[in-house]
Amino acid sequence: MAVRIVSDNCIGCGICVDNCPFGAVMLEGGMAVLGETCTGCGACHSFCPNEAIEIEKEIVTQSDSGQYHGVWVYVEIKNGKPLDVALELLSEGRKLANQLQTDLSGVVLGHGVEGVTAEVFAYGADRSYIADAPELAVYRTEPYTDVMVDLINEYKPEIVLFGATNNGRDFSARIAVRVQTGLTADCTGLAIDPDSGLLLQTRPAFGGNIMATIYTEHHRPQMATVRPKVMKKAEPDYMCKGELVRHQVQCSEERIRTKVAEVVESALKIINLEEADVIVAGGRGLGKREGLKLLEELAETLGGAVAVSRPLVDEGWVPHHQQVGQTGKTVGPKLYIACGISGAIQHVAGIQGSDVIVAINKDPDAPIFEMATVGIVGDLYEVLPVLTSRLKDLAEKAV
Amino acid sequence: MASMNIVVCIKQVPDTTEVRIDPQTNTLIREGVPSIVNPFDKHALEAALALRDRLGGTVTAITMGPPMAKLALWEAIAMGADKVVLLSDRAFAGADTLATGYTLAMGIRKLGPCDLIICGKQAIDGDTAQVGPGIAEHLNIPQITCVRSIGSVDNGVLAAERQLESGFERVTVQLPALLTVERTLNMPRYASMQGTMRAIEEDIPVWSAEDIGANPVKLGLAGSPTQVRRVFAPERRQGGQVFTGAPEDTVPAAVEKLRELKVI
């Protein structure tokens, strides 16, 4: 890593001089020069208003990018089946691999999971890596990290994608540290830069107020997580076949420092919001807890699920797993009905992928109306009963 | 376990409800945006304080940031943290999650042996949820992320419930370990009068890159594999038809529209 002054761009403003933590930058003849105490920290680079300071990063030889080929998707398994997010990522990964003219592989970890490979190939993978061992039967950070790192070091993929599930986020961050590479969280867009072939990873930041496009230039693999429902699933083709690579797993139970005593599926009838086709959501405008009843009635009529924005979780009315938005879930239903939700950016960030958004709000100036497909201005306590009964009537007529 | 030394990692973040982007220049408008302690981290601190109150021991709050981040540490003292330390150095600037995890891990190492590290699940400005696991990996200790409940601490083994998408799991972990916590875990306490008085008097120690023995190549911008190419305002959905009037009129009209769109 070295810092270099681009003499053509330097205007001699001296901002770098003031901001150098090591007193290593001086002005000579109206231009910045670096002294011997420069540590190459790059602080000056971040302050320079004129792009006159370049950082040349030391390219880690281990990540000599030319040795890394292929796009990988981590295929998370639940109850013996791949999660939808994995299939979404395989579909997206196929496009990236085509652009790079390389292979797509699905990586499966677990015990007795070989059956899922048909699905992996159906969604476009050329190859499936399978690591099968009793120690991997239930997800745990340590063995999953160990095995994934082994695979990466052995087969050297240039891109690895993970679903941003609790487990995906849990071990991808450790993998990134162990292989010393970048990991971009919760991407909403992935693309290949046609000039450099780099993976361009676009994600929201600052609560969805801004979008940032991020890339990893000198380290491999380039890694990203993507939330469920952000990418679209392709049509599966079950005639597709691929290559199966069985990876020998080396892990011993004694060395694993966590034990999972029990996995408890919630006793409540939880409809996984990320998989719901219809969502009826309530926000601060509900005003009182009783309002949830109206949401439930409407949701029941439509065969949908109830969600909320953050204020209602903060009030303790509704558990966190029903929260939609930046700090909750990202959803992509066919129909999203937002009741008493003003449309704060944090909430909107989680519903952008909905096909149709209906907004019910008594404030005609609520920002939610600027993005809703259909808006109803009115008090939700008056509108919802009418809406529910109207839909019930229609349903009866249809029978 | 007799008593526990617990380290809590906190982050000072801009209140993201206040951050906007200038559509002309595509830069962040930071002016007038208040800084707060990342809400998740207050739950982490509460968890640590509750464990200390139950089992004895000490709670140390650590943060990495500019000198202004001392404010977050004062708040931690006011809530009841025994000790705080700020990692601050120009060399830390521009760090992504990899470099941040390394820096905090080096700071924690310098604090001396600890039994437990607790972090918020994620910070509301970046929402990456990567720094907690990153610290654990740098220190080679096990982790439980998304903790929704903390149970017994027995013979160097901690029991917890970990939130899953459709339920939870009961997990045990050997200490030392790192936890990242959900906001449903607890209700953070308010600052106490006594704590506030202490905070006023506290002179917060500041450690530089050299103090924590960090390798300069692994810090800040230099130690960050990811780079930001472009920052821009998010694309907005276009609004559609808005119906105003009595529900008896607006509802049928809206329903008709939804039928046209074939979603009902």
C-alpha cells in the first residue's frame, strides 16, 4: 500500500497537510509532497477535494484474482429443501455467470442433503458442491464457516453470494474475515462491470436514504449477501443436469464450541412474511392496539399475513418478526396494503419489491401516497370495515 | 461462574431518520443530523449490565470513532458501564466492516481477558450485521448472533435463545464468546443520576492505532477490501391513483382498480 500525489490534480490547498495524522505531508512549491514519516494510511486521500491523492493498494498475492473463477451461491437448506432466497440467487447468479462466461455452482452444506441438487441444477447451476456430515446437520457457525472456507480455498470462486438470512449473515461475516475479503450486505442490485469484470454491488445505506454501489477490487472472492425476495426466481428446468462434487468434510464435534439443544418452530401460526402473497400492514396511524383486529380481519379475508412498521413493535404490540422495513423484513408480495403508515423511508425500503401497494391514510399529504399504486384517503377505522365486507361479498359471489 | 468481565461494543450513528441526500450533488446532507447511540447497542449494554448485576464483574464499553464519539461512551457510563475506551485515530478513517472488526478486536485484546463480548445485532446506519461476527473471528471465539434471550451461565457455558426466521433455537456456547442481540431482548435502562454524575467527571481514555498494536495495513481505508464507487438517491416508485371521499365511494372504486390489476 502506497500513497501517491497526482501532480496534475494537486492545487496546493493544504487540506491534506492539516489532516495527516503523522505530519508527513508538506507543501513544496505549491504542491503536496510526502515525507519520510508517511505510513501510507490513506487519511489524506479521504480528505483531498481534488482527487490528487491516489492509493495504491498492496495486492494480496493469495487473492491473485486471475486464479479465481466461477460464481457460487450458498444454498441454505431448511427441512430438506433449499430456501427460496437460494433459488432466487441461483437465478441471479446464472445471469452473472453468463456475463462473465463462467460457471455457476450451488454449494450445499448439511447432512443427508444430496436430494436437493436436482433443484440446484433446475435453477441453473452447472455444478453442485456437497459437504455432507453429521456435524453439519443443524446450522452452527463454526463447522459451517470451516467447511465453506475450505471449499473457497480449494476451488477459488471469483464470486460468492449468500442469502441474508440470520444464518447466512451469521457465517458469511466470519468467512470474509478468514479469507480476508470484502462482503457487501443486503445488496438490492448485482451487476458485472463490463470494463473491469468486477461485481458491482448496490445496497441501501443510512436507513435506505441513499444507495451505494460497492466493489471489491483486489481481494477474492467478491462476496455479497442479498435479502429474500429481492431477486426474482427463474422458471426451473428439471431436465437440467450438472456435475456433482462431494467435498470431504473434516470436522470433529469436540472442537465445536456451540451446541444447539433444540430448534423451536414458533407455536403461533406464523406466516413467513417473506413468502406471503398478500400482506396487510399497520403503522403508527393505528393509534390503539384494538386496530390490529381490523388488519387481521382484512388479512384473513384475503388469505394474507399481518405486518407492522417499527413504531408498533417499539410499543410492544407486535413481535419483531412481523416488522417490515429497514430493521425488519424485506417483503415482495403481490399485494401490500399499508394502513396508517405514513411512508417513512425506513419502512418503504422494505416494501419496494411489492407488485401493488395500496395505501390507506387519513393524511392526504402522507408520503406513502407518492409511491402507492392505489391510495384511499380516509380514516382506517372507517375504511377497513367497508373494504373487508366488500371483499367478502366479492368472494361469496365468486363461489 | 463467579463474576464476569464483559465488553460491550457500541457505535455512534447518525439518526438515520434525519439523513437525506442532496439530489443535485448526490452527496449526504449531514448538517443538522443528530448523533445517537445505535439503538441495538443500548440493548447490548443493558444485557451486559443485567448480567453484571446478577453475577458480579465489570462492564467495559468500547467504541471506534472520531473524538466526538466520546458522547456515546458518556451515555454508556451514565447507564452504568464501569469502564470505557475510545479507539480513535485518523488511520481508522474509511474502514469497512473487515477493518472495523480488526480494529475493535485489537482494542478488546488490549483490554485484557474477558468472558463475554456483546454487540447489537446491527447498526442502523449500515445495517450490515457483520462487525460482531468479524470481531469474534479475529479473536477466534465462538458466537451466537440474533440473541433474543440470555439464560444461565454455568461452568463457563452460557445458554441463550437465538432468533430464527420462523422460530428460535436454544443454544449453549463455551465462554469466552461473543453475542449479538436483538432489540426484543430487553428494555434498556435509563441513565441514573449517579451514573450521570460519574459520566460528567470521567476522562475518557483514547487509544490510537499504535496503542492497540495494530498493523497499519489492516486499518481504515487501507485495510478495507470494499470500495464505494458511487452514491446516489434511491429510485422512487411512481404513485398511482388516489381516491378521496367517503369510504362508501372510495372503497368500491379502489377495489375495482385492484381487480383490473388482477391482484384480488
